[in-house]
Amino acid sequence: MTDPTTEPERTPGDIANHLAREIKRRRLDAGFSQRGLAAATGYTRQYVSMTEWEDGNLPSQELIAAIDTAVGAEGDLVAIRAEAKTTRQQSRQRSNPVVTEARTGSAGSPVLASTGSGSDRAFDSGSAASLMRSRAVSESSIGSFAVLTDLLAGQRQSVAPDALIGPVEAHRDAVAALFRAATDDRSKLRAGALLGETSVVASRVWSAIGDKSMALTHCAFARKLADQLQDKTLGGIARIFESNLRSDAAALISSDGDVVVGLRMLKEAANVSDLLPPAARARIGAEQAQAYAVLELREECEEALIRAQRAVEDIDENDCAGLFSDWNTTRIQVYIGTCQLLLGQPKRAIAALSEALNTPEGDSPNVDLAARVDLASAYALSGELEEGCRILGDTYNALATMGNHRGLERAQRAIERMGPWHDEAPVLAMRERVNSINSY
């Protein structure tokens, strides 16, 4: 008889793959085809098909519950999914405890002060300086720095990037000093993970400013630091955001972007998906879908979107923080609309993007503006040129007011798409408006 204490611990991916095999076995035993099970559960055949993929991903609780009932599993499939989710959460906490502890409040309360609101908000770094006066790097000090990293990351949606970059870089310098001051291995790993995450936050702000080289520098630093520390969670997150910069996907897609490099980095991130939060897994799928849409790989795009939707359904309130504070089902809906636009389906794009913009759950100015840029293109491509130009002119003005230079690059791509109608009155009026905005 095998001693259970000698058996290797099953990873979340192992359990997820076991669930996929068990779903297939139960489906066949119950006499269902995939199409028949889809009809019995009210889901599409493609959704049902993907539950049987041994890719380490976890289907939504609602889908598994529906399949469990349809095949008469009496809760067995639901229990396997619950085990996989618990194991995944435990793996994430072991891999990167500083983020988990900071977000649950167990690492100590942050000592922060802020004044004003919106772009006038200032961050008081005095508390960070006082923490650094001691040579010892305590658990509570790392936790406090982690909370400030999350706070700054969340401000990307409400503070102009030109105003935010100073506080973000000052905070990164303080975290770097914390990392250098750490002496024991545990503190070094925790502070290193935080330095990497803070560097990615800085990268996002530099990207919004329009300085791609600085954005890439910070992401590449985080990736190399993660590899040095053998921190797979940080490495995966750094690769997700670096892939976006390499392919220039947010600008859809500039001449110097390399979609293939972006997809390769996303694949590297997907290889450690067991250790990533669901919002990160959702972003991997969404970014893959967008890249496939650029390459006009429709089937691959649709499958990647389903993976993203499955992951976003697993997000809970503890995951909606920091770099992924704006990830929810609305964000995925924006990606669906953008992908339809890139695949030459403007009416489908209008439907998806309009739904995203009209959903109360969405509360992200930058995401909303990106959606409006693509909505403008979709209207123009569907024959409603005047409406497209009106939306694009309004959105360009809002992006310029925010100082979101990368958003303006995306808008410029949309203007280029209107080239076939360059002599039409709505396009001429919109270009004149854009030129007047640029002249300020």
C-alpha cells in the first residue's frame, strides 16, 4: 500500500486537468455528445468543449454546477473545482505572500495620507521615509509599501499620468532601497516581489505618457528580477505587460509593434497560470485574442476570448486591486468588441462595445476611452461615418485633456482607418477639430 505522505502534492493544474477528464468521462457515461450537453446546460458547445481541455485552466463555478446537474454527478464535479480553486489560492499565497497579506490586511495597516481629489491628489511619502530609518526590514513595513503600490496602481484611472509619474517613481526608489536593505532570504524575496510589481506599475504610467522605452525598461527589469529570484508569479505578470508593449497592442498596432513577440511572451506567462490571479489569466487570454485578431486567426481568437471569460468569472473582491483593479466582465466585453473590429465585423463590434460602455460595472476612464475609440472606428466601417467622427473627436479631446498619450496613439490609428473617406465632410471636420486640439 502506498504511503500517502510520499505522494507528490498535486498542483492546481493537475487538479484542473483531472476535472477536465472527469467531465468527459461523466458526459460519455451519461450518453451526451458535447452538443447535447451544451443544450442541456444552456451553454454553447464551444464552452462545453473547453471544459474538457487539459490546459490547467478552471471553468466557472456556474458552468461546472450546470454540467454536474446535467450528468448526475451529485456534486462531485463541483467539489473537484472547489479543491482546484483552494489549491490555486494557496499556491499563489506561497509564491507571493506580500501581495496576499497586504490585500487582506494581515501585514499591518499602511500609514498614508492624501489630500484633494482627482489630479490634485498628492501622496505623502513621509511615512515611507520613516519606515526606512530602521535598518531592519519588518513584515509590516513591506506590507505597508505593498498597500501604497496598490493605491498608486489604482490611481492610473483617475490621475493624469504626467502628475502621477513623480510619486510612482519616488515610491519605486523607496521600495528599491527596502529591497537592498533586506538581509534574510524571506524579506529579500518579499521585497523583491514588491519591487518588481512596483516597476510594472511605473511601466504602465510611462506607457500612458507615451515613453515606450522607459515603459519597456521597467517591465524588463521586473522580468529579469523575477527570473533572478525564481519568482514565477512576478515573472508571469511582468511578461503579460511587457508583451503588450512589444506588440504595441494598446495602440492597435503601430508599425514597430511585433505581434509574434507579444504572443510568445504571453505563452510564457500562460505556462505559470496556476500561480497567477484570475484577473491576470483573464488578461493573458484577452491579449492573446487581440493578437490573433490582428493576424486574422478567427478560431484562435474566439478560443482565447472564452479562456479570458472563464478566468474573469473567477475574480473575487480580493483580486480587484493594484494592476488588475479594473478587470471585470466589462473589460472582457471591450476586448470582444475590439477583436470583432479587427476581424472586420463592425456591427458586432458596435454591439459589444456599446454594451460595455452602458454597463454600470465599468468604472475605468482609460478603458472607456479606448472602447470609444474602437466604437468610432466600428461606426465608420459600418457606414455611419458622421457618428464615428463625432465619437472620435469627443474621445480625442478627452484623451488629450487627460494627457494619455498612448490613448492618443490609438486614436491616431482610428483616424488612419478613415483614410478611404478623407474627402468626406464629417472626416474633414473631425480632422480640423483634432488639429485644433493638438495646437493647444
